[in-house]
Amino acid sequence: MSLNTNHACFVTTIIVLCVLVAHGQTQPPDNTDAAKRAPTGVGGGVSAPKAIYAPEAEYSEEARKVKHMGTVVLWLVVGTDGKPRDIRVLRTLGLGLDEKAIEAVKNWRFEPAMKDGKPVAVQINVEVNFHLY
């Protein structure tokens, strides 16, 4: 929890939602180098990544002033190294909170997803909640 000058606290709640992505995209054959790096979805023998370091997102001053609250949903790939990459906003909140969510999630670290005992890159959605109390 953080405290602002008006003693209003905010909590950034982090929920990692793993999704199976099946949008008709074809994966390269398993015997290619590209297949080893191509992100997959969770399920079908692929475990979900686990957040092991997830610092809270900071509130933007603009959003704090007008007491703007809500949830930013981000899409990203968790690499085999446990680092998030290719971060995109799926649901925007505006007033600088989208950028604050991305900034925080870029610093997160994950225990990577696993398939057959080996780390694999996966696509996930992450919710970053902004609430003032």
C-alpha cells in the first residue's frame, strides 16, 4: 500500500489471468527453431506462469486528482526467462493509468510456464486494478 499526501491509500490488485489463445493461428512445426520460441497458450500440458515479483503500479497524478479508478487489462508474452514482453493494452483506463500499468508490469518477473518439464513462452492477460481508499 502507498500513501499520498491526502492520506488516501490505493491498492493495486494484481490478477494474472491465463488464457488459451486459439484464434486460428497456426504454430510452426515443433522441429523448427521458431516453434521453440513461439508463444503458446496455457492448457494442453502447458502450465501457467507464476508471478514471483510483481511491484504495484503507481497512480498517475492526473487520475489521483479526479479519483479515477478501474482496471487496465494487458496482454503479454511471458518468455522462457520469466520476463514479460510484447505488452499491449486490451482494456484501457486512461488518465495515464494504462502507462503506469505497463511500466509496472515490465518490471514483473515470473516463474515461466512449463511443458514437459521445460520452460515455454506463453501468452497471458494481466489485470491491474487501481483503487483509491
